[in-house]
Amino acid sequence: MDLQDQLKNLFPDHEPSEDKPSKEKKSDIWLQDDPIICKYEKRKGKPTTILEGYNGADSDFKKLAKEIKTKLSVGGSFKNDQIIIQGDYRDKIMDILKEKGFSVKRVGG
């Protein structure tokens, strides 16, 4: 007896829907035409990656910052319409943003 049979025994009146959840994950973040600028700086002698140039809502940019920080397992912050990531992760961040559909421009070193 598989799971479907057990569910039918428990809920005889229920008719399962035929809709399958789509595997495509649509981004709820607003995509823009201008590229996001990804640059490298040293602050207090430590490398940092800075993302700027996003002209959507601040809440969307904060969601993006949180997602990048969790995927890379690094620290960072969101200040003055910039995402500041600790360390030099330009290549990885650019790959993440391109997967989401953003256009990215690399600036500096």
C-alpha cells in the first residue's frame, strides 16, 4: 500500500488536484535594465566587494544581499544603497546575479 492509497483511505471525499508545482522559481526581485556595478575595494586593509547601481526597491536589494551572504557564507551589510560583502567574491557574486537574470559590470582590479 503506497502513500496515495493510504491518503484515499483516510480522506475518501478528497479529490486530488492534477496541478503539478512548477520547478521554475520566479524571482520576486525586480530586474533592471542598467547593470549592477560589482567592484573591489580595500577598507581598513581588508578586501571588500561592493555592489551598487540597483534602482529598485530597497527591500528587494536587502533580500538580494541576504541571499548572497547566505549562499557565500560570509558577512556583509546594506548601507547607502550598496551591498558590502566581506572578502573578494566578485566572480562568485557575478555568477549568482547572472543566474537570477541581472546584468553585472565588473569594475576595478
